[in-house]
Amino acid sequence: MKNIEPANNDIKMIHRMTVIKRVIHWALFLALINNIITGFYIAYPFLMFGKSPIQAYSPSIGVLSTGETYQAFIMAYVRYFHFIGAIVIDVAFFVWLYLAFFSLKEPLYKSFMPFGDKMNEAFRMLKHYFTLKNKPETTRYQDPFNAIIFTFFHVLIFLQMVTGFQMYVSSFTGTSVIGGWWPWFMHFTTDWTLFVFGGLTGVTLAHLFIMWIIMIFIIYHIYTEVWRSVMWKEGDILIPFGGYKYTKNNIEAE
């Protein structure tokens, strides 16, 4: 993957995200926002469509006690969109996992495995965040400190996926429309969460708690990308849009 160098020799453009990585990034972001919103409703249902005449002037306006059945299907709709978002997240996760090790152009494990010397680089980056001095050199790979954060984030996505599937499969009483192999496979791959989190209630609480951590990560990620763009003046916020960022050829200690 070649860097594009403009006429100004002090600045160069570094390619940081391929098209497929950008698609994964935005698909994951939009699906997470969708599932956060729908997940809040599933956990705390507060509304049902429709109202009866006797409720027109009551504090419970908007809560259906009489009316047509279709007016009370908001939970079904919300769960439907939640499942669609979950499918997008799962597909994006497994595509990312495949590219992490088998991408011909840019295997992600080179940036997401911060071991050895990269741990020292991660510490230097963390030190720079607190002191604003000695910024480590920017490369076309994820810096090791961000690599640690993003590795932890994908672990959270995995846990969110298996806990969600466990809640999904817990209601299966027999086979499914696509065959008995599906509920068997879901139980086989997710029943361990019942032991780890102490039953279905624990799995549900873990699923909700992980959602809050993911929300914190999203806020942190957006903030740090804006901060790096402002403080470093390298256009990090542009990476998920065009794939490129700017950097200096010779980065001196601040």
C-alpha cells in the first residue's frame, strides 16, 4: 500500500483504512447505535402504540388498554430491528476477525497485537496523552495503545454477541423453522455464559452492563479522534471517511 506524497515535502498522506475496513467501521457504528436505542426499550419498555378514548386526558396517555392488536406490536418491531442490528454486528465482527489474520494486503494483527516492544510504544503514547510531549511517530498501522483499547472493544463485542444469543436461544422449546441444528448450535456455543455469569439473569445483566461499557467506548473513541486531529493537526478524524491521514516526514519531540 503506497503513501501519497504531495509537493510539500514536510507533509505526507498515509493510507490507514482500506475500503472494506471503512465499511466494517460504519456498519458496526450504525448497528451499535441501533442496538443501543432498541436495547434500552427492550430492557425498559415504556410505550405501546395507540390509546383508548378513556385515556385521552389521563396521565397514562399513549398506553394501550383497548384498540386494534396491530397497535400494540411496538415490542415486536423493536426486537426485529434489534435482531437486524445484531446480525450486522456479528457479520462485521467475523469479517474483521478474518481480515485480522488472513488479509493479503494488511493483516490487522500487526496493529492489534501489542506485545514486546509495542508495549513500550503503548506506554509512550499514554504518557504523551498526559504530558503532551514526545509524540510517538505515526505509521500506517494503529498505534499500540489504541490497539489495546480496540482489542478490548472487540472482546466486548464478542461477549455482547454470545450473551445476546443465549437470551435468544433460552426461549427455544424444541426445534426451529430451519431445523434442529440451529438451537443445538446456539446452546452449544453460548450455554457456557450461564455458568460464567450465574444463570440467565446474570447473562441479561451482563448484556446490559456491557452495553454501557460500549457506549463509554464510543464516546471515548470520538473524543480522542477529535482531540488527535486538533492537537496533532494530522486529520485523524478523516481516516474513516477517506482512509487517509496527514503526518510529517520527520516528527520531532515536542
